[in-house]
Amino acid sequence: MPLYAENRKARHEYEILEKYEGGLELLGSEVKAIREGGAKLEGSYVRLMRGELYLVGAQIRAYSKIFKRDEYDPTRSRKVLVNVRELRSIAPKLAQKGLTLVPLSLYPLGRRVKLAFALCRGKKAHDKRETLKERELSRRLRRNDDE
């Protein structure tokens, strides 16, 4: 499945507890810009505001063929569209200390742009080192199996 944008640091910085997906409320020019590869998720997060989820801090640059670029805000908050049942299950989990919603990727589903995001807990430095050690060990084992 092709990805429009991916937050690669998320898997390193956070322990992923549950994954979700939702649509994004976008302008037409934003959809075209995302398809051109103009989206960045690094440093962004999903936040619960006024009973709805919003993608905050994601950068979607102006579409290359748009005329009114000076009026466009590339870092504006965008509403994440999820089922009411999902929203009700997410809200109490966010109230727990240390849990946050982190966007993982933007990808196409038919003609729509979907956002994959996850409920996460931040990793400590020693957890990150442990993850790197495990990854390196599994790489060595795979290389030895291939030989």
C-alpha cells in the first residue's frame, strides 16, 4: 500500500498500545498537495478538543498550482473523522496520565485520504536502547539464516 506520509520516529519514540484510523477534513487543494507528496507528520499529534479529534502540527504545503498561497496556513488544525463509538472509547483513555494519540501515516483508501494514528505511551531512554538491541539481534539472525 503506498503511503503519502509516514511518521517514522513515532515507532521509536513511543510504545504503541492501540491503532486507529480515521478520515481527515481537508480542502481540495490539500488533497492534491498530499498526493504530490507535500505532507509531513513529524512533530504532530492528535488532540481531543470540544468533543472532537483534531490533527495538530501536521504540515501540508500549498498545492503547487494554487494561486492564493499567501492566504493558506500549512500547519492549521484539521478535524479527524472517526466513528462516535470509537471517539467514546478513546476519550477516557486520553485522560490517563502519559497516554497520547500520535499520527503514524497518511495513506489512500479509494479516493479518500486516511490517517492511521495510535494511542501511545512515551518510551524511556533505556526502552529505546533495548528496542535497538532487539532489532540488531534479529537482523543478525536473519543474515545468518540467509547464508
